[in-house]
Amino acid sequence: MPGIRQLWFEDWQDRAWARTRSLFVPTVSVVAVCDLIGLADADDAVKELYDWERDRLFTLAKGLGAAAVGVATTLLVDAAEKNRADAGGVWAAAALVVMLLLWAAFILTGLRRLAEEYPVALTILHAGE
């Protein structure tokens, strides 16, 4: 039988993974949708959940894009002021810019999956009717 420490650690791991996953894989919890079954305004509540997730994704992608632009701008200004640039620093900053832009693009592609989930959530909501 697992001890309390092991159960706490497994619970902590699950919560940490769910939070980390939300940065990469957009979704609305099936549990959240199922909790709305039977409510009078369930359709509106599901729409709000998906609208909130869509807005969160846009905000996250815009922040990543802005960070990439900030890094690139800093790099350009530094290179212009010094009339030379540290090759290692330039390559590291360029890699960071590419990584941030790819992460933002990956998040935005998740919007398609989110849009595909919405009608499924409504189907789950009305399955018992």
C-alpha cells in the first residue's frame, strides 16, 4: 500500500504535468464539460469555456511573439552600437528567437484542435437528452 508521501508526490506530478501540458496542448477538460450536464445554461457555459481557452492561447502566442521581437530588437541594437557582435551570443539569441516563434506557431495550430473539440463537447453535453 502506498504511503502518504508517495500519494502526495504522485498527485503533485499529475498537477505539474497538467499545468505544463496546458502551455503546449490547448484543451478544455472533459470533466469541466461533464460538470455542466443538466444545467439550464450549459450551452452558454461550454461556449464560455472554449472562448476563455481560445483567448488564453492567443494571449500566450502574442506574448511569445513579442518576446521574440524583443530579443531580435535587442540583438540588432547591440550589434549597431558596438559595430560588431559576439558570434556566440548572436547565434544563441537567434536560436531563442526561432524557438519562441516556433512555440507560438505550435500554440496557434492548437486552435484548430480546440475548434474541433467544441462540437464534441456539445454532443457530450446533450448525449443524455
